[in-house]
Amino acid sequence: MLIALYVVLCILCGYWGRNTFAGPVGFFLISLVFTPIIGLIILLVAAPKKSQSFHEEE
């Protein structure tokens, strides 16, 4: 039961980190290797990735 909760929290960290430098897989792995709490702290510090839009270039 605890392992399932741990994995679900890691998946949530990955989902929330989808627009950052590491992406969803990176934050999932960070949370899996360390803890989901450390992953969330890194997520709070991480700046969002700048999206490049085609409309900005025109």
C-alpha cells in the first residue's frame, strides 16, 4: 500500500513538472530516486520552460 502511494506521488510530480526543464519523465525519476517531497521542492524552485510560439516570430 505504501509503495503504491509512493509511486502515485512520483507520477503526480512528473505530471506537474511537464512544463519545466526536466519534463515529466525527469521529474518522475527525480521523485523516484529521491522522494516525492524533494521532487516537489525542486519543482517549486524550477522555472517554467519558455514556450516558443509561431505567432511570436511574426
